[in-house]
Amino acid sequence: MQRSIDQAVDGLITKALKTWNMVEPGDRILVAASGGKDSSIMAMDLAQKQSQGRLHAELAAMHIRSDFADSMSDRLLAEYESWGLKLKSLDVAVEGRLKDGRKMNCYWCSMQRRTELIRYAMDNGYNCLALGHHLDDVLETLFMNMMDKGVLSTMPPVMKYIKYPVKIIRPLYLVEERQIIQLAGLLGLDAISCSCNYNDNSARDKTRERIELLTKGSGKAKRAILKSLSNINFEYLP
Amino acid sequence: MQRSIDQAVDGLITKALKTWNMVEPGDRILVAASGGKDSSIMAMDLAQKQSQGRLHAELAAMHIRSDFADSMSDRLLAEYESWGLKLKSLDVAVEGRLKDGRKMNCYWCSMQRRTELIRYAMDNGYNCLALGHHLDDVLETLFMNMMDKGVLSTMPPVMKYIKYPVKIIRPLYLVEERQIIQLAGLLGLDAISCSCNYNDNSARDKTRERIELLTKGSGKAKRAILKSLSNINFEYLP
């Protein structure tokens, strides 16, 4: 049976692509496929959009195999193939790059992988790197920056590097994690998705819990917070 | 015994006055004295600054007596006198202005009183109205606007009206409510301060509780959130 991505999630990805003009004609997109549920849902939806003629761009996926996290299961690899998505893998000894006495953390690991993805993209003519950050990730970064650093900033939906001919896009920008979890369950992706066992992400997890308390988990409140970031009334700010 | 205002609170009021250039030479300030702890602490500090030659402006206070809330007690009136602050009163039938079927609420009542204060200020040559909103009030308004309206805005520290030759200033902008409660207790002002019995402020109270959960009550986190509002990194926003 041909499974189809949830309409609500598909619609939110369409809306994000349009709102921030993420994809332009001729773009060659490399999807960062971590093996986790977020990037799998993103990859599946972009592949579906492309096969239905709703996304006019070349598409491939790249999985960074590290020396400490589970690699993608054969079943998830088969899923990517069933979506018609070319999936390449690259071995990077992330843990091996750790300097003596340094502890692994999610931010550092993701930067190692990001660097390799950008390098691969440039070497192979991809000008667009799609990352699987969703609305809850965006709000976590926002509140960590506000409360810890006193800066109003977060992950942008589109970021063009000055140094590299590559842009980063985040097609899941408007999708709540709750929606992704639900959809991954429906599609049977939850059982075959993987993530690493470090999970040294306590500051982020704490912020996530606090945002749930602030918003009482309301998707409407979360979306309103996101909207306020591009709806700034400067006369009513200090 | 001459009592002195807490140094930390006094310092934060000095910092706010300077940061936003709230008072300019020749200003005539009317302090809005509700009878509550916030405006009493503000009035006391501004009077003390003036008597010590640290605030160069004319100062008077105005209390709006309404038809439904307790008026200032004689003991609080005596306090104002002991601070060397002229206190005037005006009777306004706030409840009597309610249209049939309308329920009293804090926002509407405060707008009625604000209008009368501005009218009195203009009729009597005051160009500056000092309101007792503190840091927690500012953050409550911020989060209500973000989560309910999708707008990034709050009460500004200084607001110049276009229609009237009057500006509003908020000298307690950097002071936490916790600090005011503690100081009012130390000074014995808590027992003689009053507020109305309506307190139909459930949306604001709910937001206040949620901000406490978000920040775990940390003054540092609250100040960082405030700071972020004037430290906006536009390249990292949607």
C-alpha cells in the first residue's frame, strides 16, 4: 500500500517553503538524513512533493555515519529507496575528533556533521542543505538565547552563507514535534528511526519542558510566539 | 527615624531613569499614586532622590479615588507627607461609567484612571506622568502579546503621546516585583497599601504564573529576556 504523508504536515511544509522562498528554480537540494524521525519525515515529504510535480528541484539525501551512534537500519534505508530518494552515506569519526578531556555534546557533534555536509554539498554541486529542525527546536533556541544570552535570535528558516555557495533551509519550520511524532508512528517510522545514546542535551531538554509549561503545550500559542518574531512593534519595546 | 529606601531598588530606578533618559531638565512629574505598594515605593524613591538633589524635576502625586476601591488610608497619606510629596486626590466614578451589562476589568479601569491623570496633568502644567509598572508587569504584557496576539511588544519605558504634550515614564522598569514586596514589608508599607477587590485579572495572573515556570523565578533570566528586546539579531529571525 502506498502510504501518504499527513495532509496537515505536508501543508505546513508547503507553507514554509513558500513563506520564506526556500527553494528557487535550479536548486539542487541535499537532505541531511540523521536517521531520526524529524529528518525522515522531511525527506519523505520532499520526495513526495517532487514526485508529484510540486517541488521543482533535484533531491538527494546524505547520512553521516559516525563512530558512536547507531547507523541507519536497513529498513530505514529501504524506506528512503521506496520514496525514490537517493541516499548516500559518509563515515565521519566524530567521537575521534574530540580533544582530550572534552565531553561529547549535541551542539559540537551537529557542527562536525554540518561541516561535512556543507563540504560534500560544495564538492558535488548541491547549493541547498535541508535540515530537519522543527517549530519546537526553533522555540527552544529562541528561549535559550533570550534567557541565557539576552539576545533575540533563533535558527532562521533560510540562511545563506557568505563564505560558501550554499544555503541552509528548514522545511519543518512550522511543524510541531508533536505532529512529527504522531505521523512517524502512523507511518511506522518510529520503530526504525534511531538516534545516538549520548543525548547530552540537558539545557535544551530543560528549556523544552519550560516552554511546555509556558504555553501549556498549545500549538496555537507556539505559532503565535513564532509569528511575533516577524511582527515587531518597535514603539512598544524598550 | 528617617527610613531609607533599599539601595538595590534605588539603584535600579536610577539606572532606568538614565538608560531611557526618562527625565529631562524642566520636567514637571505627576506620580500616579494608586495606593498600592508599587506606586508607593516609586513615589518614595523619587521623592528621596529629589530631596537629595539627585532628581532635578518638580514632583507631585495624584491619587484617583474611585467609587469602588478603598481610598488611601490616613496612614499612607501621612507617609506621602513625610516624604515631602504633595498628594492630590480626584474623585472619579469609574464603576458608574460602566455601560449596562459590562463587567469591570483591570484594563478598562486603568484606562479610565489614566485618562483622568493625563487630563489633570495637562490642565495643571505637568508634562510627565510616572506609572508604577515593574519588570514583572513588563514581561507579563510581553508574553500576553506574543502568545495571544502574535506581536512582539510590551509597555515601553518612555512613551510620548502624539496627541498630548505629556509623556509617560515607568521608573520601576528594571525592578522585580519580588524586590518591591520585600521592600514594602521592610518599610511597613505593605500593611497600609490597598488595592481594589475586583482583581479580575485572571489572564494576567495566569501569564504571571507561567513566566515563573519558564524562568524558575530567576531574576537573571527575567532581566536577560528584557535585554533581548533591545538586542535583536535580525539575521537569525524568521
